[in-house]
Amino acid sequence: MKVTIMDNSPSSSTPARRSLRRFFKGSVIAAFVAGAALTAGVAAVASGAPHLHGHHAIGSPEQAAKHVDRMLARLYSELNVNAAQQTQIDPLVKQAVTDLLPMHRQLHEAHTQALQLLAQTPLDRNALEQARQRHLQLADQASRRLVQLVADVGDQLTPAQRQQLVDHLGKHHAPKQG
């Protein structure tokens, strides 16, 4: 015997609304994860936080600075970036890394807070929601700063160099198959 319960309350939704809500929920999560990952990666390089990039461990601020310099030198070589362009790009990248450091620390603190909230009994749904919103704000700030950096660097490159950069990033940051 099959029982169907009709719910006409405002909280019920049509399949289309549920699908849209799932889409937005997934988009928000994806945006948060992408923003957090980008912020953490750039900020870790700048702060010297231990992490692996390829096979190179970066532990101190000096090592991080050397790592950023090596990455830029490799890109400069691949893109045939001239000395005048390098003079313009170097401070842009270094300033972006400096700008992202506080966001990285804040994301780390927000993550720790979210884990603490999850461990509480009973769960405080309002506090969890506030933590989620804070994560999104930080991810948005980091994303905006990274887009600003990409545009600022792009302004210093020729159209051919920008296309080479796009090709380079596509090769090294494409989703892995398999």
C-alpha cells in the first residue's frame, strides 16, 4: 500500500525548485572550495607554510620567495617576457601574495571554528550558517584579488603571451582524466 502525503506548506518545493536549489548549493560549495584552494595555495607559498608543489617542499619565507621567483622565471621564459614586462609583473605578484596572507589565516581560523561548531552538542545551526557565510565572504575576497592579479598581469602581456599563458594553465591545471 502506497501512502502519499501532500505538503502545501511554503517550505515544500517543486522538483524544479529542488533541482535549482541543488544546483546553487553545489555551485556555492564549488566556489568556496575553489576560492579557498586558490587562496590557500598562493598564501602558503607566500607565508612559507609547508606544502608540496610538485615535489618541492616550501618551509620558510625565504624558500617561498625563491619558489615564487622560480615559478615566475619559468613562466617568463615560456612566454618570452621581456625585462620591462618583468619589472611590471614582479611587484604585482608579490603584492597579491602579501594581500592574500591575511585571508589565508582567516580561512584557516574559520575552518577551525566550523569544525569546533560541528563537534558541539547540540549543533548550533545558526552558528554553522554564519561560519558558512564567513567562508563564502573570504573565498569571494580571495577570488576577487586573484582575478585582479590575473587582469593586472594580463595588461602587461601581449595578446600572444596571454594565449600562451592560457595554454600553459590549461595544461597544468586541467582536470585529471581517469
